[in-house]
Amino acid sequence: MKRMQCRARDHSQRIFEENEKLRAELDSKKKELDSQCEQLNMLREKEVAIQKILLLEKQLDAKQKLELEIEQLKGKVEVMKHIKGTEDMGVKKLSDELKEKIEDLEFTVQLNQTLTLKERKSNDELQKARKELIAGLYELVKGQSNIGLRRMGELEVKTFRNACRKRFAEEEADIKGAELCSNWQYELSMPDWHPFKLVAKDQKTEDFEEIIDDADEKLVRIKAELGDEMYEAVTTALLEMNEYNPTFEDPSGGFFSKLANAAGTCCIATLIKLRFGDAITSTSPWFNRMSAKSSSSDECSEISDSAIDNYEAKSYLRLKAGNYKVKNSDGSYRCPFCAGKKKLNYLYKEILQHASGIGSSNRKGKMKANHRAYAKYLTVDMADGAGNSLQLMDIKQEPSPRSKEEDQFVWPWMGVLMNLPTEWKDGRHVGRSGTSFKEQLREFHPLKVHPLWNFRGHTGSAIVTFSRDWSGFKDAMAFEKHFEKEHCGKMDWYEERSHKPGIYGWVARAEDYHSGGPVGEHLRSNGDLKTVADLTKEECQKNEKLVAELANRIEVKNKHIIELECKYNQSAMSHDKMMEDTERLIQAYNEGKTLAVKQCFCFA
């Protein structure tokens, strides 16, 4: 019994000890796990800190890059300030001219927008008038096979189907043709696609017209991929839309004479002839007017020879009132009545000869009257400009005296420091760091101070690096003058046998560049010899590139202005033509309605 109790006691003791051991192991594992969790948290915090550091470094790099760009721009401004002469005058002149051209362009764009708005309103009225005319006369069209209603600028599906049947199977041809027709009709309605170019109809009268631009990418693509038949259909629709509704680029409806193959007034004449017979139409004066071809907007708006004097007086008054721009910012002259001319700069004698020549030539009445008024205005009101213009041409800049050969400097600008304090320590010479010397010379804005070392340690000399621009040159010369004022310059260093305590300094030149020792080696490794004239020449070349770029920009602006002026003239002509067409259509409708009522009374 006692043995059993002892065994049970021992077993319990063993179990207790094992539990204690397991508890201790569990506690140690728990502590180890806690330490690992702490390490993991520390690693995570470290990773977050590293990411923040990287982000801050990127922001710092971006800031430094921006500061560097700002400094470079400031340097360019300083360079432009140091460069004096004809180049600077040319840049200023071209900048002023460019500013003037931009102002002219903005004025022309604003004027063109105003005219476009007026044209849209007039076009809207014209479309309403045409719809009313079509609705009023549609009853007369019924039963007449020679008159039809056609939407100008609308593509015909039949044309695309016939072309697709030559390229695709018969089952696919109809679907493919309808798809292509729909896609290209959508392309035609896009306002940003205007494949037209202006060409001169007559160089003497400076009359322009719009034609299809064969080099347009979309037209070249449709001709290459779909063939000439679809190309002709698209270009025909473009011409119709440009003629009948150039503002909204949308197909517009209109009567079309199948016999005369013409639209507009010919259709009205055909309608009246078919409805009332030859007897009435031949005796009607309005029929004779409507059946004749309408003259162009230029001819309709022209004046007779007897009215030239009156129109000349009105044009002269407008010139005196300042309604036309006749003088450029550089003192040259321009012709306000020749919008499409490439030459925009005339001398006084040239512009007077131009105006007098056209005024006495066999030109149209308005052009002659305008140029006669301009010649009178130049002779009477601008006579003082003759002397000023000639004086501007006769002034010549005197050549600058030839400068002497300048010293060769080490570029980027560098300075030499000598007799720096050193001490013997641990078997070699040691001295102050470059940062401390940079702080000491902070009033001269050095970029870096590089102490020179050799196998014996610090040599007691250092190289000071300044910025590469003209402000750096200014700081370097101030650095040299400071040491010369203290009698610690280059001449003092080489002439004195025993040097006094203190630092000597000067700007590095050719003799320092070619010297031996650590100074010459460092200068040859990190710089080049250049004169101020060389650097000025390089800056002049950069300036010439800038001038050329500005000149190109001015030329582009001039071309744009000319295109806008031509577009403005075309829009004005289109506006006048639409107003005249509207009046003709309304008059034709009213007269036709009156004749129809009279005919009804006659039959009754």
C-alpha cells in the first residue's frame, strides 16, 4: 500500500515538474514571440521611415532641379544683359514685332468670330427662308418629273454600294456600302475637317477661291483604299456643303432642276414655266431676272465709274478717322486694302507708288477708289513720314572699335588660394576642410572649395569654383580684387620672397593652367582656357539662334494672319451672297404667289 502511495506521489511529482517545465518553455516561447513581434514592428516602422526618406529625397531632388533651372534662366537673363549691340536690338525689335503680330492675330480672330456669328445668324435665316419656299412651292412640284428635292452635301448609298460590289461579295456589298456611306457622312459633318485651300483666281485682282485640297490625309486614304468613284462622291458632297451651307457643315435641302442640272433660281424659273406656261414667263420681267445667271458677289458689290469719286471720298474719311491700320511698329507702311499680299512692309516711296499705280490702273471700281484715297492720304496727311522713313534707312551703326586681345581664363571660372594654414600631424600635413573655406568666402558665392593634397598631405593650396555664368565671372573678379586690396594677390605672391601670414588668392588664368604641381593638374583636369570674347561669341551664337527662332515664329504668325484675313474676306463674301440669295428667293416666292392668284382670277 505504501509502495503504491509512493509511486502515486512520484508520478504526481513528475507530472507537476513536467507541467512546470512546459509552462517555462511556453513562457520563453511567448517572450520570444513578443520579441519577434517587436522586431517586426520595428522593421515595419523602419520600412515606412525609409519610404518617407525616399519620398523626401525625390522632393528634394525635384526642388533642387527646379532651383537649378531657375538659376540657369537667371544666367541667361544676365547673359542677355551683358550682350550689347545690334543683336540685343534685334531681339528687342523682333520681340516687339512679335507682340504686335500676336495682338493683330487676336484682333483678327475676334473679328472673324464676330463675322462668323453674324454669318451663322444670316445662314439660319436663309435656311428658314429656303424651308418656307420649299414648303410653299412643294405642291407645284408634285407630278413634275423634271423637278426634284435634293439635299446638298448628302452622300448617296447607291454610289457606295456599286463601288463595294466591285470589291466585296454581293451579300456583303450592301451592308459594307451602307456602313461606309454612314461613316463618311459623319466625317463630313465634323466641323474640324475642312479639306480646302485658298488659291488665287487672278493675281492682278487678288481674288481667291477655295478648292479641294488633294493632299488631305483623309482624301488620300479614301482614294487609295476605296477608289476614284467614292472619292468623287465625297469631294462632290464637300463642295456642295461648302457652297450651300458653309457654316454648319450639314446637308441642306433645295429644289434641283433635272433638265438644267442646276439649283436655286434656275429651279424657280423652271417651276413657273411648267406651271404657267411660256406665255406668262416670257412676258414677266421678274422671270427674266431670275432665269439669268446671278453675278458673283464681287460684281454685285462693285461700283460704277461715275461713283468712284464719291466712294474715294468716303474711303479717305475712313482713313483719316483711323479705321485702317497703315503703319507698322518699326515705322514701315502697309496697304490696308490688299489683305492677301505677302509683302506687308513698305517704305514711304514704295507704298505711295503702290497706291498711285493701282489707283490709275484698269482695276475694279472699289479697288481703284480705295487706292486713290490711300494715295491722297499718304500725300496730304502722312507727308512727314517720307523724311522719317528715309532717316531710318540711312542710319548706320558705327563699327565698334576693335578690342585688344583679352586674357585667357580658366572656365568654368576658378580661383586659386595659396598659403593656407596647415600643421604637421601623424606624419603628414593637415588643414581645414573645403566647407570651412567656402563659409569664409560666402560673400563671393563660391560653389565649392577643393583643397589640394599630395603624398605629403595638404599642400596649403585650394581651388575655388564659381558658377559658369556671367554672375560667376563677376563674383570671381570681386574675389580677386578683394585679395589685391589686402596686398595678397597674385603679384604679391610671386614677388615677395618671404610670404607674410595670411591667405593669397586670384583668378586662375593661362599661366596657372599650364603650371606644374597640384594646381595646374587640377585646372587642366576640370577646366578649359577661354577668353571673354570666346564666351561672348558663344552667347552671340545662342542669341542668333533665338533671333532666328523669333523670326520664324513671326513668319508663321504672318502667314496665319494672312490666312485669317483671306478667310475673313471669304466669309464676308459668303455673307453678302447669302443675303442676296435670301432676298431673291423671297421676292420670287411673293411674285410667283401673286401671279398664281392672278391666273386663278383669269381662269375664273
